[in-house]
Amino acid sequence: MRLVNINYVEEGSILARPIRDSSGRILLVEGITLTRNFLIKLKDLGYDLLFIQDERFKDVEINDAISDKTKELAYKAICSVTTTLEKDQNSAIDMDVVHNAVVNILDDLMYSFDILSNLTDIMGYDKYTFHHSVNTTVLALVLGMGIGYNESNLLELGMGVLMHDIGKTNVPKEILNKKGSLTKEEFMEIKKHTIYGYENIRRNRDFSILSAHVALQHHEKWGGEGYPRGLKGTEIHEFGRIAAIADVYDALSNKRPYRNALQPYQAYEYILAQSGFQFDPKIVKAFIRLVAVYPTGTGVSLSNGLRGNVIRQNTTLPTRPVVRVIFDGNEPLDNYVDYDLSKHLSLMITKVEDI
């Protein structure tokens, strides 16, 4: 299979992976022929990347970090809690549904053989907050595993991150969904979601105080310029420092109705550039080790003019993956060629391509 920008998917292409909505419902099944009407509808829904079948990439597996079933359970958990709190802010959060969702995510990650390349998520605009909460939890848990957390720590971290934006249920929807610039007063109200989230979780005594601090501190910055308390360095709990990186990386990497997504390598470079300023350098080092600069499936151009898609990662050299070349400039090659950039040191990725 190959990952292709929807604008470059030809009518008649075969879908290599099902398209699902935020609740896990299948919109288009694997193996379906993509008609013009299907492609138009998917664009309208905000999907801009599709996995398609390609004989030249039939040996390439791009497996998700977590299964569709696990994603569906996690989406339902955050949806259930959100719906409950929107109806009554004093309602109890169902700890069991949150706990079970995090346990399932952890179980999948423990048995994922190639987490580095498997954080690609195909999504549209629908219920962004649910997707973002789940994606951020997955990345935070990967980072927690990378710095050696035990299962108990991972559960506390995961439950906090899955709930990290729950305080937004207290913020008026007209402010949350505003597409134009926020007023100073509106921005101040949005910033309060960290405090609201902390209070929502703390009212539920079954949750750890450390889980609650994820909601409170995920917008604090290593250099002290964050909110709500302007904490600095290790004054911020490590869970909050992990959540901050996961939250920003996923937010930058995903498209919103009012802005385009950054390419993964651009979001990656932002995290690196903010080491020691916005983010804890120790956590950034773990991020560098564990997250692919160019996720498997990404279309790229090389410095010699050849173009293709990333098919495999080199874990010790994350900027130099294996690329399957299928074009010389705009001319298709008769046969593909694989370049392991860890061995071809004179070659560099010069551009991410929509091919």
C-alpha cells in the first residue's frame, strides 16, 4: 500500500485501508474502487490522505500503533465523559471506561513491533477533539515507555492525557469553535480549560492527583511562559512535560477547518527547536528516538531528483529512512529502486511530496 494525498489519487484507485469516522464506523471499506463522487465527498469531510493499493508497494506494511477496536473504545470513552459533563458539570466521570480505554492502548503498544513508524492517523474534521485526545494519549504513552515508566505510572499518565482537554466542556462552544481571531477575553476563557479540567478530575476521587495535574499543566512551558501558573522547569510535573510535547505535536500535525496541518517533519522540527524553551530537553531526547521524522508511507523527493515513498525506518538514524523510488523527476521509472539513506549518505530528503 501507499499513502497518497487525495488530490493526487486517480479515479479507479483501490482503497487499501478502510476509512472510518470518529466513532469507528466504516465509511468506505478496504478494496473499494474510488470513484469521483467518493473522492469529492471525502475531501468535503476533511480527509486529505488515503492509503491506496499499488503493486510496487505490495510488500510494504503500514500497521497502526493501536488497533481500530482500541481506537473505537477510546473514542467512546472520551465521548461518553464529554457528553456527561456537558449535561452536568457536577456529574461523576466513569473511571472504569477511561481506565479500560488506557489499558487497551497500553496492551496494543506493548505488542507493537514498530511504533516509530506507526503514528500516522487518517482523519477528517469530524470530532477533532476526540481524535486529538486519543492520538495525544498514544504519543504520551510511547514517550512514557521510552523513559522507562512502569505500568502503574503509564496508567496514571494515560488516564490524565486522555482527559487532558476535558475542561473545554466548561468553555462556551461559540468561543471554542470560533474561526476568526479570539479577543483577549475569549482567549483568557479558553486558557481556563486547564483549571476546569483539573477540577473536573479532582471531584472524582478514583482518579490520581497526578492524572489531574496533566489537565492542569499540559500548557505550562519549560521556560516559564506557559499557563495557568507560569511554572518553570521541574516545577512542572513530568507527566505535564510529557503531555505538553504530545499535545503540541499532534495539534500541529492535524488539519483543522481553519488551518492546514504541518507536515510531520515540520511538527518534529518545531519540537526540537523548542527544546529547553517550551519543552523539557530530556523528554525531547526520548521524542527524537521514538517518533519518525518521515512516517512510513510519506512521499519524498531526494537530492538527486528521484522521488518515492518511505517504506521503512532506521531507528538509530530517524532522519534517514529507506525510500522506494518510483519517479525520476516527473517520469515514472520502469522498475522501483530502494534507497537506504543510512547507507547512501550523499543523498538527502529535500522535500515532502504529495505523490
